[in-house]
Amino acid sequence: MVNIVDVLRFVYDKVIPSDDERRRVESVVSIMIERVKKASSQLNLPVKVRAEGSIAKDTWISGDRDIDIFIQLPREIGVNGLREIGLRIARIAAGDRWIERYAEHPYIETELNDFKIDLVPCFMLNDPREALSTVDRTPFHTDFINSLFNDVLRRETRVLKQFMKGIGVYGAEIKVQGFSGYLCELLILHYGSFLDLIEAAAERWRPFNVVIDIKEYHSNLNEVKSIFNAPLIVIDPVDKRRNVAAALSLEKICEFIAACRAFLKRPDVSFFFPSKLSTFTSEELVNQFRVRGTDFIFIITSCPKAVPDVLWGQLYKSLRGLRRLLYKWNFKVIGDFVWSDEEDKVVFCFELESAFLPNVERHVGPPISSKEHCDKFLVKHLVSMNLISGPKIEGDRWVVYLKRKYPNITLMLMNEWMKAKLGSLVYESLKNGFQVLLNEQIVEFYDSNDDFAYSLTKYLVGRPSWLLAN
Amino acid sequence: MVNIVDVLRFVYDKVIPSDDERRRVESVVSIMIERVKKASSQLNLPVKVRAEGSIAKDTWISGDRDIDIFIQLPREIGVNGLREIGLRIARIAAGDRWIERYAEHPYIETELNDFKIDLVPCFMLNDPREALSTVDRTPFHTDFINSLFNDVLRRETRVLKQFMKGIGVYGAEIKVQGFSGYLCELLILHYGSFLDLIEAAAERWRPFNVVIDIKEYHSNLNEVKSIFNAPLIVIDPVDKRRNVAAALSLEKICEFIAACRAFLKRPDVSFFFPSKLSTFTSEELVNQFRVRGTDFIFIITSCPKAVPDVLWGQLYKSLRGLRRLLYKWNFKVIGDFVWSDEEDKVVFCFELESAFLPNVERHVGPPISSKEHCDKFLVKHLVSMNLISGPKIEGDRWVVYLKRKYPNITLMLMNEWMKAKLGSLVYESLKNGFQVLLNEQIVEFYDSNDDFAYSLTKYLVGRPSWLLAN
């Protein structure tokens, strides 16, 4: 059994940037800030330029290559002005290699000395409650954290972030629905240290029952719970109407709690730095299908063009919609996932008890006591082409055995997919065509796509990496 | 469309015995009564001998060959005396061809001029409420009916009985759980005619909501319903504590109601005299299996030695017990029946969505909020030989995919049958051995056993004969 102190010491070494790394980061940051300032100097507008995010708060993990530079412009120029002027400045500052990206608002991504740099226009505000989008609030978050953090809290934040990355719950984007960097910082601020947080989560956290209100804005905790109604509620110290953990899913907080329990039971560096699962060979894959004895279907379609948050929102919604469609037609789903390379392909995967249902389907009709319904039921079924046997009485009800509309899942999907609740972009993709593959038919795609193969392997193993260490 | 009056006229002709038949019946009855009287004349006991049942009440259907002769002995000789003396008299009266049978009490079955004659000992009582068994009450029933019946009511009773035979709900024995002859007579007495009864049943009868109390013993109908709590309640005019329809099942009263509705909609002699279903050939049988796409399993064992009522009670109970066992192990039953020749073999038949289940089984564990249960769950499953994938978190719960104990139904039945709720005699039969046949494996047995073949055909058609005429 490894000592917890040894584990943490090992992690410190990995996550705290060296003086050399700091100098390199600082150098890149000041070069970029200078460039932006220069690019905006021609304008007759007050412009503030500063680093934000983990770099500005000194909570980045050693080796991170992402730097955020925010360009604050006056509120008066409006949303269109922000977009136009902000991006123009950013493009000039970026030089000849840049790409325009889009989250809630557009921003410019560029590169310098192997760092990826986001140049993000936002409004210059006096009060975070005037924020029009998340980025307007960011400078207030930076200031808040910097006003209270010391080196120990920064170190503990880095450890926590690495832990969350290791167990796969880091990142507030829709694809992950995990913990944001700012949320990590607030948790460390509240609990004082990584271990204190881990212990609290392991022992005391219950989903939908945790409220952290650092500034003590709210006095009635039950009211807060019912207003925010989220698995974890962390009131934003700079805006009491906001839950910093709003994007966190039930599943991710549960995974975090479970990992905390496991880590305290048996501390190990593998929680922070898991060894990567090795993908099954196609022979192993086929053998997995054989061992499970279930049927896998894969619905392959083209990937809609959309920013990742929009794309994954639609993919998850569509996965649920297709699952309900399968249930409706009596195919028993025992597991599923959706994969996408975010560019070319989307694959919805369902594991089923069976992809084949008997031709006949038992259908229970009205009770004898409802004479009118019985009459209708008999008239309808006695002349039906789909009647296989019955009607007969069982207990006090009429029962018929009908020809099942879809014993074949592929035919069902071909005819009924459009009745599933789908994201509109996914609907368009499916409308343009899709393939349904069964079991071993996936092998060719599996062999030609490593990332998909990894995802399917992960589904089949179906166990968090840290549970292997247990 | 056939006129209802024509239908009934046709039925009268068939069910009312001719003068010639009456003479032949009366002759057999008086010969047997004389023989019994003679056989009992040596005893120093008062003995009353008389015909009972439908012969005595003049409500038998033309062609019936069953005659009941009751031997009434004094209460003072006790149950053992009744058995000993009663049977001795009956045996002497029967001559050299008789067989001892058993219902609630033993009796002697013999033959005369092609009539089957039951010689039944019972007690001579002043009050039916002193009855120790059903037979003690019978003479009072006979007297009650004869005191009120006229030729019209007798004709209507015969029509009703034939209707019930035709639609398969006649007979209070456990195998059928239908309407007894006495119940038919009381229904006619109450409603006045066959058509009045049929109309009442079709329009107004609701299971568990019909109370017929000819003598108006009870004033509070709701109390009567809750005390007797039966699909049909007909208070015995000779014993107000007794529901004459106690043996009637929910299914049989519903079948009767449904047939009454159908008959009024489209009167036809086929309700009274259905054409017999023709049994499927074995080729047709195999084709039926193919069309339905389900799996049939047949559990064949030896027939327990017991009187029919005991046998069928046990068979039905065991059918339910086996069905629950199949459900418990996740085999989805969509229909079943039990067949027996009451002598040699018993066959339990189940139609299943599939007799084969995937190797893997999804098992949902405790929610993250129950730390202790989670710990136990993880410890248990992480070391289990049956873990195929997981544990993983879905929503707020741990989920594992385990090796299913019984993907194979035959192995399950071989290992688990004794845990089903079975009748004790059926348990012994199964303990001595049974066969499990799947689908076409039944063909050999099917071809060698016409009655079983007929029952399986009936199950597969799954429709009352009278519904064909609709």
C-alpha cells in the first residue's frame, strides 16, 4: 500500500510548473499582450488586455499549452461591435497564422512558441451581473481567485485538476459535463486542501444535497437546493444567481465521489496518471461479442457541422431519442454510447438482448367489463391481416397474438428513425443517409478508425481506469 | 342472419328427450332403485333411495347417459359407517361390474343398458345446513328445484346447459371451473328464461359485481360481495351461507359473458353445437412454430395418481409455479397450458419470446449515496468470476454486466425446478424424472397422442369456437 503523502509528493512534482516553464509562459503572455495592445492602439477606444484562466490564476498544470488572452472592450460598442472590432484586433495581433472559432461568441485561435493562444474579445464591465456571456464574467473570476489564493491553494488546485483529469471528470464542455477549472478553484478555496475535499466528497457528498456558498449569500439552504436543483450547487462568489457547477452531470459527480472513496481506500498515482487502456484487436472484439452473446447495432452517419458543445448536445439527445425508439418497438437495450470524431462520422451504438424478436407479439386488450371497448377490439382484430392467434380471454381480458410489425431492427430503424426525438442537425444527417451494422459487420470500420476502436473497447471493458487499481 | 327463434327451436329439438328416451331412463332408474332397496333391506337401518341430479329434476340433455342414484343413510352411523355400509349396499346393487370412485367421499360406478350409473352414499338429513359434504346437500337441491320448476323452465335449463357446453364453460369440476347444473337451474329460475339470462349477462353482468339471492336472505348486497368475493355470487336457496357459483373462475364467467354478447349479435346454432376444430398435421404444426417465431418448451412427466379434481388442482398450481420460475430467470412467457390424459402423462407447455438468453446480464446496483452498499457491491463484483464488464456508473448507480447463470432454459429447469411452487404430487412426478422438449422435438409425441395434439392445436388457434362464427 502506497502512502498518501508519497502519492501527493509525486503528483506535486508533475503538476507544478518549473521556474523555466513559468518564464516561457510569461514571455509568451507578455509578447501576445503587447501585440494586442499595439493592434488596438489605433482605435479611439479604451481597451484592456490581460491573460485570464489558469495561466492568469497560476493554477495551470505543468505542460498545459493553452493560454487565454482577453480583449476587454467598452459595453457601448454593442454585441456586433464587439464581434467586429474585437476580432479585427485579435486577427492583427495573431499575425499570419490564426483560425476563427466560436463558443458563445467568436474568438481567434493562434499559436506562439508551441503554445495555443485564444484571443477572446469581451466586454469591460464594472459588475459581473451585467455579463452578457460567460466570457464577460471571466475577468471577475480571475480577480476573485487571485485576491484569495496563495501558493498552497494553487498547488492543491493543480493536484485536484490532475486528479479530475485522471479519473475523466475534468472539463465543463457538453461532451464531458464535468468540473470546470474555476469550480476546482472554488472547491479548494472552500475545503482548504485537496485531501479535505476528497474526504468530504467520499464521506458526505450526496448528489442534489451539496450546497457550497463561500460568500454566504443565501441563508435558506433548502430554498437554494430547490431553486438550483442540481447534483452539486456552488454559488458563484461574483454572482449569487449563478451555480458554477450547473454544467456538471449527475454521472460525473457520482464518478468523482466514487473515485474519492476508492482513492482514500487505496491511494495510488494511477488515479492522477492512468495507464491508457489498450484497444482490443478485431479478433478480441469478435470474441467479446461471442462471450457476451448480445447483439450490437451501430448506426453510422455523417457528422453534422457544429461547434463541439452544440454537436455533443445533439448527439446525446439523439442517443436518448433512439434508445426510446428501440424500447418502443420492444428491443431491450442493455447499454449504449455515441462516438464522433467531431468532423466526419457519428456512430450510435446499442447493445441489445437481441436484435431479433419473434414474429408474434402478445397484445392484451380491454377487460370484459368494458363492453364497448370489447366490441371495438373484436371487430378490429377479427378482420385484421395481422392476427396470428386469438382473440381469447385470459383472466378478465381479451388477448390477441399479432404479427409483430418489426421483428427486424434494421427495417424498424429504416422506417421509424424520423419519429425518434433527435437533434435537428442529427435529423438532417440521418435524412441524408445512414448505415445499420450488426455485430461483426463493424470490424472494417473498427480496424480503420483507432479512436472509435478505443471508444468501443472502453464500452466493452465498461470500468473506470481507477477501478482497475483497486 | 339466422333468426334467434329458429335457432332456439332447433336447439329444443336436440336437447329435449323424446318420450321413448324418458321411458328408457325411467326404466333404468327404477331397476337400480329396486336393486339398491333390495340390497339394503337386510340392514336394520332406515334407508332412502332416490335418483338425484338432472335426471331427478328432469333437466338432463337428451342423450346424456349419466344417472345418479343416492343412498341416504342415518347420520348416526358416522362417516366411517357411511363409507362401509353405503359402499357395501352399492356394490351389491351394482352386481358384478362396478368400480369404486372417489370425489369428496367414495361411491360406486356401474353400468346398465348403456347408462353410466353412480351409486352415491350420503346422509339422511332434516336440514341442508347439517351437510358434511356436497352430496348431503344434493337431495335438498333436487327438492327445491322440483318444487318450483315447470316444463318451460326445464326446457330453458336444457337450452342453457347446451349453450354452456357448446362454449366450453359447463361443469364445476376443477379442470373446467365452470357452471354446475344446479347453478344453471338457479339462473333460469331467477331470470325466467334462457334469453333473459343471456341478455342480462351480455349487458349487465360485471365480474365480482353480480349477486343473485333468490330467497332474499341478504339485505346488504355490498356486504354479500365482500364476504363471498367471487366473480359470480348465487346464494344457495337451501343454505344461505353458500355461494353456488364458488367454483366458477373469473375466466369462465368472462367467456360466458363474451359468448352471450356474440350470440345476441349473431345468433347461431354453432354456439350450442360447435364443429370440432381439426387438429393440425405435424407439418402444419412445424409451420405454426415457424410463423410465430417464438420458442415452445414442453415439460413432460408422468401423471400423478389422483382423482381428477385433485389432479387438476395440482396441475394448474404447478403451471403457475413453473411460469413464475421462468419469469424469475428472465424467460418471457407469452402463453401456456397444461395437458394430461389423467392417467399416464402430463405436459406443461410454455410459449416463450425466446428460449435462449444472452450470456451477459445487466445488473443495476446501489446508488452512490449509499456508501456502505456501494463498498459491498464493489468488493463483491470486482473479484467475481461472473463479472463480464463494469462496474461502471450510470446516472447515480453502479451497474455491472454479469455472466448469466442460465442462458439455457433446459439447464435452468433441470437445476431449479424444485424451487417452483408445485403441487406435492407433481413435485414427486418431476422428482422421478421429466423431459424438456423444444419446438419440433415435440413432433413424435404429438403424432402419437391425438388428445395432446388437439390441445396444442387449440392453444395455437387460441380462439373460442363460437368466435369463428362471428
